[in-house]
Amino acid sequence: MAEVAQEIDWDSLSKAQLDAMERKIAAKYMARFPLGIVLWGFTNTAVWLALWPLVLTGIMPLWLAFPIALFNVTAAYLPSHDAQHSIVAREGHKLRWLNELLGHVSLIPFAAPFRYLRHTHFEHHAHANDPALDPDYDVHADSRRQFFRQALSRMQPGDAEGQQAYPAALKRIGKEHLMLEALAVRAVYLLVLFGMAWSGHAIEAALLWWVPILLSQVYVRYYLSWKPHHPGKDTGRYQDTSAFRSRLGNLGSSGMQYHIVHHLYPRIPLMQTPAAYRELRPILERQGCDLGNL
């Protein structure tokens, strides 16, 4: 495709021709089965679950288990994210059960409900950067410093800012019953923490679950919400998301350098977005996308 792209006079193409080529390139990547993300989701949760008996029996020291748990919890959201968009299998497909199982299982370390996140995430896609309708709009901040200041504030028990955006979105689309699922997951999470503390293992519970969740939530909000949408003022298919070059690279930013591809074509698997971006770049430039220095 790179050789073909060099032979194309992109500026001579009409808007309709650009649109057609864009869809053709995207379709090629949407047809690929995301085996990597499936293995990632189940393996990541299995490793995190294994840390508990290893630590409690003294086989693994807590100082070693903590960074592994932090990595597991931080890496837990993205496999579910692909499942939210039915990338593994759409409704009616024989592997639909695998798609849904991945969505639920991969989120165990993150202590979050799959269907609750799926439908609020759909609302984000439908209304990205709309201050009234985007349930993730509250993550926007004028600067990186302000973002982290807000993130620290939201760790405080009394801070309720932004906590009503997701319930409001669910109520708006008639999915308020999913709040019960969210409450159930939260209840199980808290019961485990209290039970561990009651049995004399509060430090283990804190470093295997509570602290990793707090830290990973900041990371996820930064790379999956704030950075690719900053400054968060524009709306529209080609303007509500931008490409960027992360100091941590593509792996360190969880592939979010290419988040613009995901918003344009949500059914392209996460692991395919870099290659899709490279092919789509000449078209996206002419569609008015903000591609930064990537």
C-alpha cells in the first residue's frame, strides 16, 4: 500500500473519491480477528488473580507483586474496550459469547461493569466533546497540570464532580437498569477489601487492588480521554479527536497515539490502528484532521 500511496496524486482526488478510498482501507482492517487482544484480556486477568494466592501464601513478596498488579489493572480496560465495540464478534455471530466473556472477564482487575461501560462509551462516541451529552466531557482540562490536579481531587471521598455524567447518560438512553450492575460490582469490590482488612490482610488488598485502581484510573483518563481529545473544544467526525506523539511511545500510551482511527472506525481492532493510520494518513490530512507531529 505504501508504494501505491506514493503513486497517487492525493490532491487531485475529489471529496467523494477520498471518502471511498478511506472506507476501502478501513474495511481491510475491520475484517481481521483480534486474537492478540483476546489473549491479552484473559491472560492479564489470570495473572492478576494468581497474585493473590502467591502473596497470601508467601511465595511471592508483596513488593514484587505490587508493580505486577499495577500493570495488570492498568492493562485491564483495553480488551474490554474492543469487546464493547463487538470487534471479536457481532450479535448473531457464533463467537458472540467470546466477545461478551472477554468484556466481562478482562474488567475484573479494573473492578468495572462491562455493559455499563459499553453503553456510556457509545454515548461518548456519539457526542464526543459535547459539554451537555458527552459523559466523558468532565475529563477535559486546559492543561496537563490542571488535568492531574483534577485527577487528584477526584480521588477524595467527598468529591462528586462528574460522577453523575454516566448515570445521566444511561437514563437518557433508557439503560438506567445498568446502574444496578455497576452497584453490584462496586459492592463486591468493597466487600473483598473489607474482608481482607478484617482478616488482617489490609496491606495486601491495598497494594494488589485499591492503589492500582486509583493509579490506573488516572492513567486511563489521561491517555484514553484527555490527551487524544485535548483541547476538547471541537466536534465533528474529523475534528473531535487528534493524533499525537507520546513520550512513552505507542505501547506506553496504550496505542492511543492513533485514537483518531478508533473514533473514525470503532470496529478496527486496537492492535491494527497503527497500520491503519499509516495507510489513512494522506487521506486524513486532506479531511482536515489534526495529526499533530505523528
